[in-house]
Amino acid sequence: MLKRSSKTNLIEQKIYRYQLQDIDEPNLYRDIYPYTDIPKVAFNHRRVPIGMPEEIWITDTSFRDGQQSVEPYTVEQIVNLYKLLSRLGGPKGIIRQSEFFIYSKKDREAVRKCQELGLQFPEITTWIRASKEDFKLVKEMDIKETGILVSASDYHIFRKLKMKRSEAMKLYLETVAEAFEAGIIPRCHLEDITRADFYGFVVPFVNALQEMSRQAGIPVKIRACDTMGYGISYPEVALPRSVPGIIYGLQHYSDVPSEMLEWHGHNDFYKAVANASTAWLYGASAVNCSLLGIGERTGNIPLEAMVFEYASLRGSFEGMDPTAITEIANYFSKNMGYRIPPMTPFVGQSFNVTRAGIHADGLLKDEEIYNIFDTKSILNRPVSVMINKTSGLAGIAYWINQHYNLSGENIIDKRHPAVIAMKAWVDEEYENGRQTSISDGELEEKFEEYNKQ
């Protein structure tokens, strides 16, 4: 069949229509996933074209997948974080949607209070167990879209559901039909897609979903879920691990439009951000993230990371307010008691802090030498130093200028008598066995003492 592509504006050939391959034994890809050894990265040297959509955006799962891995958030915490998400996403809604649980009374109260704010973005969606009762509840709460779990790999179909592929597909399609009957947009979460038989199950299933969608006159969204973080972003990697291959395949063989295609990844192999960016580059409009990357096991795609990926790829924040990232980090730390690892990019206490004296000397001359960007104006996080045994005169001088906001002719350099005296005191502390960094309070006290001399 020849058909002109609206994406490439070329006549493309689509001859083969993939059919469900119903097998008696699960395909566990033991050559790639031996389990007793680390997973293997297999190449088939097939390239697919980059095709970034005209519009890309971020969706949020902080109150669903994120909340599953920590102590449940209070209603007040959810509402406050939702407001910060809206501010961060800006008036254009770059953070387009946020998904919520609605299982409990508390969950539903949080949704209602967020709805009462009247914010356009992020749109509130849900994630349900896919029963008729839950579909009815979604409808009653005036929510237009819900996530539905449709596990895609034989690990889940055979070993968890105890079904064959045809049985699982029938169950999933019946469930989606109930969503259509209720007038709700289903967002089908293809769980564990990076261990699924792409042409033997995923493509035929999504084709069936597309046909049902056309008949119902209601769109269906496809969320490709890299549940175990197995996805690989490199070109020429073989399926089922290839992120480019999955995104291209869903578009080319199942005609899923970019705006209906979303990537959800985990960080088990440190690839969450790279894989999400790759999904954007190859045709998915949406990447699904959580604040601070909080999620099961090693976590989800950090939402704040994709804010910067967006700006890097598009050349602009498009109205997003990245200073909200610092407020979100502070809220998690101070109001929720969540400990952010100090070296975490953009949000950790030490992400733009230097301890090395040679770095501090560079910061004194020009902070651009050792700071990744203007963190003060972009994140409202001025670059800073932490004083320890390696900070030297330059580190102490930089701390004084930054801490007391000294500028112009008031700047103190490393030859200042107070700096030299403080350096002698710091050296003595560590010679006497001190192991910890010097606190701001101690430094303030010593500066006040030595600056009077």
C-alpha cells in the first residue's frame, strides 16, 4: 500500500500488516535478558530517522507513580506542589498534564482541591484499575482522560496474568471499550515495552486500539512504558530495547500520531533522561516524569531535568519559570522532610557548590569558569562554596563576598587580613582532627572577629 506521510510528505510503502503472534510459551528474550548476568545491548544496524514533533511537552506522574515509592503526600502537600507545577510549566502548558490516584477519599479530596484552583495546566488526569466502577468515578469527577494498565511483555502476560497473548489482548480491548462507552479518553500504559515482542504483540494490539478509536470517535493515547529502565538510546540498537525503534515503529506501523504518543521511563541503568530526550527526537510529543525523579526503585525521569532538556532542544523555556524548581526542592526538603541527595543536578544542596580552592579561585575571577550557567538568574540559586581543608584563601574570600553580597569596590580578595586569619583558623581546625565542613555560622563568627582587627 502506498500512502503519503503527513510527517515526511513523502509517499511511503506499507505492505505488511502485523498480526498477533499467539504463542504457547513466553518469549523472554533470554539472549538479551539472561537474568543471571547483566542485560545485553544487541545491535541490528538498522537506523530510523529522527523526526521531532512540531510540539513537545512534559507530563507529570508525581502524584501517581512518584507517590508509590514514598510516604503518601497529604492533601495540602499535593495542592501546593500542583500549584508549583503549574507555575513551572508556564502559561503555554509545557507541563501539560498531571496524573492522580482516585482510589481513596484522600486521593479524591486532593483532586477536587486542585480542580477548584481553576488552573488550565497541568490538566488533571487519573490512573485507575480499569473497572466499570472506576470509569464511572472518573466520569463523575469530570475528568476527561485516564490511564489504563495494559502490560505488554510476556513476562507480565504469561507469568503475572497467567494468560496467552490473545487472552490478554481480548481483556485489554474490552477494558478500553468500557472507557469509550463512558466517553473517557483512554491512555494505554504499555507496561514493560522494552521486553515485549514488538511486532508479535505490541503493533497488532495498538493497531486494534487504533481501529476501535476510529469507530468510537474518541482518541486513544499510547504510553510506551520502559518499566525496568532497559531502553537504549543509541542508533542501530535492536528491538525490544531500542527507544528510536519503538517510537518509530509505533508511528510507522501503527499510525500513532505524535500528540498521542508518550514515553515513560525509569532510571535503573542511569538512562532515564537520555531515553526521554531520544523519545522526543524520534517522534513522541510527551515524556512522562516525576518531580525530583521520585519513583519506584531508582526512580522515574526527573521532571526538572526535562525542563532543561526542553530549553536546550527548543532554544527557549517558552514561558516556563525554572525558579519554581528551587522552590519545589525547598518544599520537599523543608515541608515534607524529603532528603534530596546533595549532588543531584539542579536541586541538590551541592549542585553548584565548590569545595576545591583552585575552583574557588576561578570563581573569584569569573564565576562562568566553574558554573554550568547563571544559576542565580535561572534557578534563583547563586553559586556558592563550602569551606573545608582544601578551600584555601580563594574559597574563603569567595564565601565572604557571596555570603555578604559584596560587589564592586567592596569585594574582598584573598589577600585581605581577615581572609588570611580565617585561613589560619581553618587550617588549625583540620590539623586538630576535624572531619566536617565549616558551617556558615562558624564562618560568620570568625569573619566578624577578624574583620575588626
